[in-house]
Amino acid sequence: MDGTVFDPAGGTSGLTPAGLMLRVRALWRRKWVVLGVAAVVAVLGAVYTLRQPKVFSASTSLIIDVMAPRFLDGEVKEVMGEERGNYWFNKEYYATQSEIITSRAVAGRVVDKLGLSTDAAFLGLAGVSDEKARVQAMQGADAVGLLQSRIRVIPAKDSRVMNIAVDDVDAARAALLANEVAAAYMAENLALKLRMTEDARSWLEGRLEDLESQSKVSELAVYDFKKDADMLSTSLESRMSIVSDRINSYNLNLTEVSARIAGLQARVEAIQKLRKASPDDETWAEALPGAKDGPIQDLKKSYTEVRVACAELSERYLPEHPKLLECQGKLAVIQADFLKSLRNVVRSAETELAEAEAQRKNLVKLLDEAKAEAFLVNKKSIEYDRLKRESDNNQRLYELVLKRLKDIELSGLLRTSNVRVLDLARPVFVPVKPNVKRNLLVGLVMGLLAGVGVALLLDLLENSVATQTDIEERLGLAFLGVMPRIEGNRAPKDRDLFVHREPKSSVAECCRAIRTNLLFMSPDTPFKTLVVTSSGPQEGKSTTAISLGVAMAQSGNRVLLLDTDMRRPRLHRAFGVPNELGISSLVVGEGSLDAAVKSTEVPGLFVLPCGPLPPNPAELLHTRAFTELLKTVAGKFDRVLLDSPPLNAVADAAVLATQSDGVVLVLKAGKTNREAARRALRSLADVQARMYGAILNDVDLRAPRYGDTYLAYGQYGAEETKDRVAQS
């Protein structure tokens, strides 16, 4: 894997398994903080608990039925309502009873009965020695509210039993108060029932008077209507029946008369036709049906006989003959009677038609009068039914209210209750408050939680780079390895060459692991020049660069250490070589490279000192001469390590990073600030430097925070290191 250009946003976020393990180790590292906070909180909780006054509790058990026992008939219903078998109704009912038990009304009854408003012990004012102050405090105290706050209702599961518990600092008084609260609840329940009954009775009595008055008024209205409508002897139903019969009779007669008129009208029309047909001969009437009656036929027969006789006489006598004249006179008389009879038949038919038409007219008039009377009777019936219905409704309401009033008066005489005492309260001398065990346990748990919170807070506030997780997840860098802390009071030179002089120590082993990781970062194109830098001073970059050079030289490479820290050079002191000729001299063209490069006591390891301190180090490193120098030494040595200044202090390291194959960042465990490290990495990212990773320096392998992460490094070669340390 090749080194990469660092991205400042490349760090991972979120809680990973490694991050979770980091939190666990942080807690373990601060276990004494957690235990200390837990102990303090537990002790404070214990002190608070033990300083609390002891509170005793007593409870009275009640059986609460939904309805009181019935002593009256089921028809007599009480005001409070009927029992329901519904689950929700029962649930709401018992919840309501719980509210009544803890109400101010019930508490007020107990306070008034026991005189608790003047009981200094109950009010918690017994400790007030000043009589005047105690009396004033008692006057301002709310005894009812105080008792109300001490009442607890505990319903028994799946039953009608409810327990009334009262808390008090006196066990005997707690039992007394529980019993009195139960009695006050029963009294209040009964009083509520009686009040509702009395209110209902008063209301019903008022309504009864109004309904009685309304009933009388409606009855008188019915009477007056019957009187005005003449209904005292005959009812409207009977009158309506009579009128209906008359209408039916008139309709029947009218039908008959209409049929008769039709016949007569046809007869008259036939007569008129006959008259028109023979206007000059009146004998046309002989064709009428009435002309065949006996008298007319007799006249017709006589008329015929006399006319025959006159005809015979006219043959025998002259027209002036007396007999003929007598016969003709007799014939004329008979003819006149005959024609008169025929005319009477015609007039009879016409008269009969006129009579029938007059009869029909009268029948229509009578029918209209009967219908008008029927409508009037029907209208009166509607009005009567309305008045009668109103009267009946008023009477029925009056009877219902009267019956309900009697039921309420009767049920109000009963003093039965739906509440019964199951067990009276007895003093219990075991306090219920404070619960010492529970409070201590809660205090301990809360203390542990607080301790964990404090430890996590301290861990969050700690902004230093201390572990591999910090490097990989918070900085987003490859972790190359650790450099353990070099124990013992050693001279700086001994510390710098510790890897060379203690090749079997854990420090040397860790350094070799770092060397291997660096070489495997780019196995195909291994680096030639590598800048070793840090974010700030005093983080061990020079010692780390020397140790890496020693480890690489021990692997058979020719390694050159360049002291490019031209502000505070230190490599010449570490190896004990002169600093008169060095990098600054070669850049300005003074001296030769072979003369400037110094060998060291480490085979294969060479050092090129800084040389005289230049006034402008950054500009010197930007010169073409330095670039050529770097290329020259890279061609003569296998590895070239550049010990550079800190990144955040000066820009020299960033300049060197652009001219080398890669950069290694040295971070001091527990000292390097993460924000400082990010700023240093950001400056490298700005110049597109290639980052190989970071080395965690000065790691105390015995510290709890590292656990067994670097246990192998600590144990490898530990015995020999201890012996050498003891000898030194």
C-alpha cells in the first residue's frame, strides 16, 4: 500500500467497535473517579435518608359496591342511577370513588371531627417553642390540604376492595386517621346521596305543581270545547257517523235522480222530435207511450166512432142538416178532449222532467251542506284531539312525576350505603418512609451513573492523542506503531541511541516494527527520502528519527540522517560530531559532501549535521542547491531521513515535504493536542504532501489505558532491559 495524500476530513465518525472499546478503557482508566463519585453520591443519599423523619402508614379496607342493597321493590328506583355490568362503567366508577376519598370534602370532615386544624403535632408545629408564633403558624396552615396529601387509595386488583392508607409520623395517629377517613367517606357518600335526593325531590315538587295546574287548564279547555261544539250529548265520532250516513244517502238518491232525469230527458227530447216532425197535426202525440193509457184510448175510440157516424150522416144529409151539425159538434167536442188529453201527456212528461231536475238540485244542495258540516265536524275533531292529547299528556306527566316523587320520598327514608368496612386500620410500627435499603441502592446506582458520566466527560474533555484509535479514527492516519517510553534517568545521548545500545529492548522491537511497516507501505517503489516531523516541539521527533535510522541501518541499509532543523539542530549533539560544516554550508557552496557527512557508532548509519544556523532557513530550503543536495545524498544512500522542525511552529517541514518521498508524523502520547495535529496535517494537505502515517511516541506501556494492546512489546526482552537498567 502506497502512502497517500492526507485529506483533513478523512477521519471516521460514529461509534465503532474500536471507539466503544476506547470508551470502556477510558472508564476503566478512571475507575477510581467513578468509584469516588459513586461513593460520594451514595454517602450523601445515605445522610439525606437517615435525616428524614420516619413515616408510618396504616390502611383501612373497604368493600365498595356499585349499588346499595335493595330493600324496596324493583319499581322504586333511586336517584343515583342503576347498576351497570359494563367494564368501563365500573372502571370509571371506582376511579371516581378514589377521587372522592382523596377530596377536600372528606378530608375536611376528618379535620373538623378530630380538630386537626389546632393539632400542632399533626401540623408539624410541635417543635415551635414560641406560643404566639405557633398559633400564627397554625392559623396559616392548611390542615385539610395536609391531610389530603397523606391519603392514598390502593385498589385491590380484580375485586371491589379498596384500601385507604394514611401516612403520618405517629403510627397510632395514622391508624386513627385511616379509620376516620373511611368513616368520613361513607358519611360523605351518604350525604351526597341524600343531597341529590333532596334536590330531586324539591325539583319534582315544583314540577308537580306546574303539571297539576297545566292538567287542570287543559281539562277545562276540553270541557269548554265540548260545550261550544255541542258535544255533551253526542260525541264528534257519532256526529261524524251521522253526517257520513247522510252524505252516503244523498249520494245514492242523487245517483237515482240523475238516472231518472236521464230517462225523462230522453222522453222529452223524443216528444220534441215528434212535434217538430208534425207541427200541423196534433195527433202526433198518439205515438207517445202515455197515449196508450185507458182514458185516452177511450176518447180516441169515441172520437173514431163519432167521426164514422158523421161520415155516414154526411153521405145522407146535407152539410146544414141538424143531425150532421149535431154530429159534427159532438165530434169537435170529443176531438178537443182527445187533443187536450194528448197535450196533458206531453205536459206531464215535461213537468216530470222539471220536477226531477229540481229534485237533483235540492239533493246537490243538501249534499254540499252535508259535506260542509262534515268538514266542520272534522275540523272540530282535529281541535278536540289536540286539546284531548294535550290534556292526556299533562295528566300522564303529572302521574309520572307524582309516582317518581313518591319513590324518591320513600327511597330517601332509607339510610343504606354501598360501602362496607372490611378491616379497620391498626397501628403498624414499621416505617414505610424513608426506605433505607431502596434509597441506598438508588443512591449507589445514581452515583455509579454519575461517576460514569463524569469519567466520560473527562474523556471527552481530554483532547490529546493517546491511542491507536485516536490516530486512525479521529485523525484519519495510518498507524505505523508505538515508541515506548524509555525508563530511567538517562543522559540525552543515551536516550537517543537507546535502540542501538539496547537492541533487545521493547523500544528497539517497536522501532523495528515501525521500520517494517514503513517498508511495506510501498514495497514496489520504496521511499528514498522521508521527512520525520511533529506538530509541535518536545514531541520526540529527533529521537524517533535517530531510532528509525538505527533500525534501518541494523537491517543492512546505508542510512543518512539529515538535520534539517536549522533553528534548533540536535543530531550533532546526539552523535557527538562537529557542526561547523553541514547542510547550510553545502547549500551556499562551502565544503564538500564527503567532508560534511559524518559516520556514527552505528554501522551503516551516517549523519549530515545542520551546519551553521542560517538567518533564513525556509528560503534556504527552497533553493535549487538544497534540492540538488537532496538528490545527491538520495543517490548515495539507501535511505535518507530528514529531521525537520515542527509543522505548526514554522513552514520548514511543509517545504521539505514537497521535496521528499513522504512524511511521517510523530505524536507524543497524552501530550499532543488533537487540534494541533489536525492543523499540522492540514498544512501538509495544502502542499499535497504524501503521508505515510503517524508514530505514537513516549507510550507508557504500563498505563491502564493501553490494557493488553501493547503487552507483547512490553514483555519482549523485558528481563534483559531490566538488567541493563539496573547496571546503569
